[in-house]
Amino acid sequence: MNSSFNRWKFLITACLVNFCTGSIYAWSVFAGPKAEQMSQLQNILYTAADLSIVFGLANAVGPLPMIFGGFINDRFGPGWLMTIGGLLIGSGLFLSGSASDMTTLILSYSLMFGLGLGLTYGATINTCVKLFPDRRGFAGGMATAFYGLCSVVLPPIAHMLTTDFGIQRSFEIVGTVCGAVICIGGLLSFLFVGKASGDQKKTAIVGGLTWRQMVSTKRFWKMLFFLCCGAVSGMMIISQSAGIASKQIGLSSALAATAVSYLALINTLGRVAAGTLSDRLGACRTLILSSLLTALGMVTLLFCGKGSIVMFFAALSLIGFSFGSFMGIYPGFTAAAFGAQHNSVNYGIMFTGFSFAGVLGPWIIKTLSAGGSFSSAYSVACCISLIGTLAGWIISRQDL
């Protein structure tokens, strides 16, 4: 009973830690003021677009610490990884505030913060999945949902901090608070996971493929492809949601910002709802349904025009919920397919499918919308989602 209670304590801790790990979402608010600060310090004109590589690299390095940290997490638990990750996240954000050139900003934000993010996110998600073998979808959905929730809550707070204290102090405040919370969560996890370890060994750590064995299976490559197809559309729309709202639908800047927040909220809710549904319906079936909903969302966007506000928000609901489904379900889906024993490493490798989608989705919409219309990008995304649906059906035939 005590072990079961402590796994719930860890889940709550992981949710709070992941909320702070999601501080990467403050970048959308920090980028403009940071570019202005660097322009003044260097007498070189920087724009928010010029700094986009910093944000992109921070996301791109994520799978590397997830894989490396996975070896440690599978053997010694999440405590050290979360604590070190918190120090890296806090220090990276704090130092980013005073960074005056691109090299320093890349070192502090892209590398320090990005590495800390990967270590922390991988440790929390995979430990939750291991501690809840009976409710993997729910546990993975909750832990990832709080990471996404930060994208709704933090940007307005970051905007307020930037207005009141300036960009350097804002980075330092967010870094200090988030780093401290994550480190405290890491230290607490020594108590919670340690006390629950006996139950964990009996229920969760039972067999499983190593990463070498996993990547040698056809099932892995099918699942990797399925994840990429499932995430492409979401990453595409997330990267351009404000532009679509203003250019295609004709919304004001205020309503366009509302659309961005709404998409983030639906994405967050989708992680919990779909994760819980997958525990009843099955992970693969839920993901197949999500792929079909994504395709429907893209078709809906194709028919949106000026003033189609209700239809536009309906499309965002379908796409955001489906994207959240893949993020919430896939950690447990990977553990179910290849065993929980090495899931920290295995999911880190599987996560590269999401990283690829994070590059491919924005590239597709940027390239195909160069003429001013998003229709071609929507059509391609719809086709990718339908191909993903077929991949999911093939996987489901293996009775996962």
C-alpha cells in the first residue's frame, strides 16, 4: 500500500517538474526582447527570426540526453537525472539573460538548457510509465500534459516579467524558479521512487528488449514511422498557427494570439484524455483514431476562409487533440511493445521520430505556403496522416 501511495507522490512531483521543464515555451515571448538587447550590446541588428536557430537547437538536442540519461535512469532511477537536469535548466536560462552574442546564447540556451530539458523530461516520463504498468496511458498523459500546460500559463507571465523587469532579469527569474523546483523534485524522487522500488521491480521491470534488440525489429521502424506521421501535422500547425489565423481567417492579432493559446490548451487536454482512453481502448487503436482526426482537421482547414472562425477553431481542436494523443500515449506504447526494463533508452531513441517531425512539419508549411496559400501544405499533411493511419493499422495487426 505504501509503495502504491508513493508512486502517486512521484507522479504529482513529475507533473510539477515537467511544468517547469516546459519553460522552453517562454521563448516565443523572450525572443523579440532578447534580439533587441543583443542588437544594443553588439551594434548589430538582430531579429527574433535570427534567433530561431537557438530555439531549434534546444529542441534538436533533446533525444541525445534522453538516450544517454536513459541508461542511468534504467539502472539508478530518476533522482540524479532530475537534479542535474534542474541545474542545467536553471543555469542555462540564467546565463541566457546576460548572453550578448549568438555563440554564448547557443551555449547557454541551446546546449545547457536543451540538455537539461532532455534529461529531465526523459527521466520523469519513463519513470511514470514504469511505476504505472497498469495505467501507462494515464501516467504518460498526465506527465506530458503538464509539460504542455506550461505553454498556456508561462507566456503571459513571461510577458509581464519582461515588461516589468527587462529581458535579462526575466531570464534570471524564470531560470531560478524553474531550476529550483526541478532540483527539489529530483531530491524528493529519491524518497518516492526508493520506497516504491520494490513494487516497481515486481510489476514493471519484467523483461524487455535492449535498444539494440529493439532497433533490429521491423516493429520498431513501423512505430518510429507512425510517430513521425502522427506528429508532422501538429508541428506544422503549431509553428504557423498565428500566421494562419491572421492571413487565412482574417483574425486580429489579439484573436490570433487566442488561437495559439487555445491550440496549446487542446494539445494539453488531449494528452490526458487520449492517454486515459488508451488504457481502455488500446494504445494503437487510439492513435489510429487520432491520425484520422488529424486528417479530418486538415480537410477542415482546406475549406476555411475569411471569417470562418468556428470552423477554424474546430480544426484546431481536432489537430491539437490528436497531436497531444501521440505525445501522451507513445511512452507507454513503446514500453508495451518492447518491455519496460529498458524503456528509458528505448523511448529516447523512439523520440527521434518526433524530432524529425519537428523539422519536417515546419519545413513543409514554410516551403509550400511561399505563394501565400496554405492549401498545398494542408493537402500534404492530410496525406501524411492517412499514411500514418495505414502504418498504425499494420502495427495493430501484430496485436500490441
